Amino acid sequence: MKFSEVEQGFSMEGTFTSKKKLDYFNTLKMWCVDEEDGFKKIDYRMMCIYKVVFGLSTFYDLDMDMLNDEAGDICLTGFLGTYDKCVELGLDAFIFENEKLYEVFDSLELDMEQEVRLSNSLEKVVYNGIEKLIKKIPDLDFKQIEKITKNLGKELSKLSPENTKIIGDVLEQQKVKVGK
């Protein structure tokens, strides 16, 4: 059924298979975890909207035909309009008051928080920076390498002892990887 055809008092039965729950989990995670300036973050502003819209689509087989703009692309105004109509019709209760989805919401929160925490950790940021530097080295000439080396020493001397140890550990891991 098309979402645009749903009216007040509409009743529907959902299908909550493990596969659908996993698809829902992966879809929410993909849409809720954003990357900005190389750092990951969770989009809590839109999460509620995504939970309702994707939940009704996934478990109740509603064709969310109002998400797209004139060109056929999914757009923010489509999401907001669809969500507003869901709330107006009381359809959000099919998602938020459904005990079968509590485990999905709980595990989603934990998984997204873990992904953001790990990808934004100092170790991961330093590791990514070293990886980028290593990839650039073949493209650099001797003067550029000498300049980077001089600046790197100055910058590293400004770090606290704890962060210096972390960087040392990351570099040691790089040696192990390169040696394999």
C-alpha cells in the first residue's frame, strides 16, 4: 500500500522476522551515522524520523511514496512531511510502542556509540593520519619530506607523555604491519 493512501484509523499487521529486524538495524545505522571533517557522529535529530519512516516501510510494507522530490531523489522535506503525516495519523505508535523493536533500538544505540567512539579515538585519528602520510610519501620530493620531518618533530614535542606513548604504540603497530 502506498503511504499517501493511508487514512486516519488505518489498521495494519506487521511482520517482524529476524531478517527484517537486521535490515532495519543496518538501514538505521547507515542513515544515522554521519561523517563530518573526518569524524563520525550520530544524527540524533533525524533518528526518530528515520525510525518511524523506515520502520513502517520495513515491517508494515508501506511504500513511502512521499519521500522523493520531483526529480525522484529522496529529500529532507520528503522525510519531514512523511514523518509529520505519520504522527498526525498515529502511525508512529506502531514503531515506538512495539516491544518487538526495543531490542533493535537498544542494540542500535550501543553499536552506533561504539562505532563513533572507536573511529574518533586518538589512536584511530593518529593511525589515519599516518596512513595518509605514508600514501603521500611516494609523491613528495626530498625538500618536502625534509620539511615534514622538521615540523613533525616540533609538533610531537608538544604532545603530552600519554599521547606520545599512544603514537609510539601506533607506529609500532605500523612496523608490524609493514613487516608482514
